[in-house]
Amino acid sequence: MPAGTAWAQSPARQSAPKGAQVYFHYPLDGLRVPERFTVRIGLKEMGVAPAGIDKALTGHHHLLIDTDPGPPDQPIPSDYNNIHLGNGQTEVVVTLPKGTHTLQLLLGDYTHTPHSPPVMSRKITVYVR
């Protein structure tokens, strides 16, 4: 690299330990739920830390509603379909319209970027009555 030249690079993704899992305590796949309900989240082999706290083997939760995860090397967007629990919460109250919805959990590091490998739940389906 020529003198004075700097290459822009994104920070390296944080590693997730083997066996790390994020999962739904509630609701479970196929459940019928009211329009307003509480999502309760479990995590194994890692800890929870708020966004912005750079601590190894930790992250914060993101709830993906009716969407798929984005590129694993990019920060998780923050919008209606990607709910950030950036204060380290392990549950969140959501309100969804009647009908069928998919939910998925994805752990993000202090920059909202998925770990390597990504720590995500399987996608579940709920039926809002």
C-alpha cells in the first residue's frame, strides 16, 4: 500500500461461541395470540449487553417481524419490521394486526451487526386473532 493511503474497512464481526442460541420463551410456533402480546426471549451460551457496550460474548436482541435477516456483515436496520431491544431487554410488547405473521430473533453486537456465525432463532409463525 502506498504511503499515506488508508483502506476503509468495516470492523471485524464479533465471534459467537459454539452452541450459542437465541430462542422464544413466548410465543411458540403456531400459537394464536391477541393483537397485543409480550414476546419473551431466551439466550444460551452468551450474555446480554446494551447496544454500544463492546463486551465479548454479549449482544442485544432484535425481533424480526414478517421479514428475513439482511446481510450478516451489515448492521440490522431499525424499522417496523426490525425491532431493536438496544437497552438489553429480554422481552418486548408488540401490537400486530389480525392475520398470520412470522417472527424471528437475531442477536446483534454493540454495533447492531450479527455475530459470526449469526445467533438467530428459527422463524416461527403466529396467528393474531
